Amino acid sequence: MKDFFKHSDYFYFIHLDRDANILDSNEHLKKETGFLKTQASGSSFSELVYYKDFSNFQFLLEKCLKEGERKFTQEMRKIKPDGSAFGWTKWEFTITSDPDGKIDITGIGHNSDNVNEKSVHFPDSINDIHAKNSLMEGLLEENLIGFWIWDIAQQSDQLSLSLNEIFGYSAIQKTKGQKNVKWKKHVHPSDRSKVEGNLKEHFASKGKLPFHCEFRIKNLHKKDIWVLGYGKVLQWSPEGEPLVMAGCFFDISERKKTESLFRQQSQYLTTVTFNQTHLMRAKLANIIGILEIIDPKKPSMETLHFLKMIKTEARKLDEELRKSISASSSLQITPPQSENQALMI
């Protein structure tokens, strides 16, 4: 994973010591530090970013060390290549320590103010436009939860720190065996066929159709998380076979919860409307039936008895109308038990 980011032309990679001195960085970051009087290595990280953001970096670092945390994320204003202004970037920092207690910090960052549709290249098909919109929405809403790089030929993968933690792996935990694609292993069993189908479409189109799929992942704690998976083959063999693929996951759990609540609400209101309508029609039918059997020629005592029955049924009808209005105005999400049973029937 480290080698991937060190050779990336999109991500920044930086290696810092405990005092935020730069020990190493990738070429992409080095190209943007020409304004420094010396090389990036050996300089302070504070020379690359806005001073208030660097102060916040030091605060978050100390906080993590004190609380025993191993990573933190931060948005920072980095000096642009010509040194004339600042541009927003987003970073994920990881803290490691050796047996002697020496602290190292590695950071992976990217520009966050340059995220726009022109930076993502897709063919102009309907499916691809939908994929692009979902990807941009996830980036802008900061729902990105991790990256993966899949060596298809060797059937192994590398996961970002955040994705490892989502799956439930510890920093030192290793999975047995080489042929173990962890990101696929954690796809929910009910969604595996859908994921495999989307992968086959991506491979068959030679990358023209992106891998773009909504599914659930299951972590080691048996918790299901809804994600939007996006990926693309980065390297193909001369024969056109996929060799290396990279992808990422966006958390869409909240959207799925909202969709589920809307479905429950719709089903509930349909049931309430059905039940209330039939109850009201039954009460009205009783009133009409009584009116039909009233005979003006009959004795007044008998007519009075029928009128009392009409009055009773009219009150019941009024009560059902008030219940219906109350239920419709409150728009209850969780129906009572009896109405749940009615839905099941």
C-alpha cells in the first residue's frame, strides 16, 4: 500500500518524525515544494501548510498519543506549488512506534478543493453518469471509508488503515494464507452474486463500464454496513486480462435506513387507510341499513329506538374519522403491534 501511494500522481505521501520533520515524501509532493529553499526531506512539515492548520495538527497528534489512538484525519491548507497561495487538502495520518518508543507519522493526502467532475473520467453512458454522480456525492459528503488494491493474478489485496478497522482487523493481525481477498471475503453472502456480476461486467467491458455497486459488508463483529463500492482495473495483461484493480467504499448506511423508514411509513399508511376506510364504511352501512327499515307508520316508540341506534352508529363513525385524521397527521413510523400483524397477513 505504501509503494502505491509513493508512486501516485494524485495522492501526497509524507513520512514525519515526532517533531514533524519530513523524513521522506513521494515525488508528487516533492514537485510541489519548489518554493522551499532546501529539499523537502529535512524541512519541517510546518513550512508546507498554513500555520493554524499545523497547530491543529500538533494538537490532534498529542491528543491521539495521549488517548492511545493510532490515526486521525484533518483538512489542511497546503501552500500551492508556486508558493503564492494556499489550497485545501485532506489527510489521513497514521502513528506507529517501535519497541524503543520512537514515534513515526505517515500521512496520505489529496487536494479537496479540486474535486470536480472533470477530474473523474468516465464514458458518457447512462450507467457511467450514474456511477460518476454517486462517486462525486460520496466525496463531497465525506462518506469515504477506505481504499483497497486487489492483485487479481495473486488473489490478494491491500487495504487502507481505515478499511482494515472497518472490517475489524487490528494493526498487527494477519490473515493466514496468501490467496485471501479480504474486501471480497467481507461482502455479505446475500450480495455476493450481485458484486460478482458487476465485476464481470467491468472486466468484459475492458474497463469502459466502471465497477459500481451497492451492497453490504460484514465485519468480524458481525455488523452489517451498507456501502457503495467503486473500482477500476489499473493494469491489464497483453491478452486483455485484468491484473490489478483499485477501489474504494462509501458508507451509505444512513441513506439505506432512510429508504427503509420511508418503505415502512408507506406500508403503514396504506394499512391504516385500508383499515379505517373499511371500518367507516361498515359504520355507514349500519346507519343506512337502519334508515331503510324505519317505517313512519310504526309506533313512535319503535321509531325512537331506531333513531337511538342511528345516533350510536353515528358517534362510532365520528370516532373512527377522528382516529383516521389523527393517524394521518402524525405519520407514525412504527405501527402498533396489531397493525404489524395486519401487514403480515
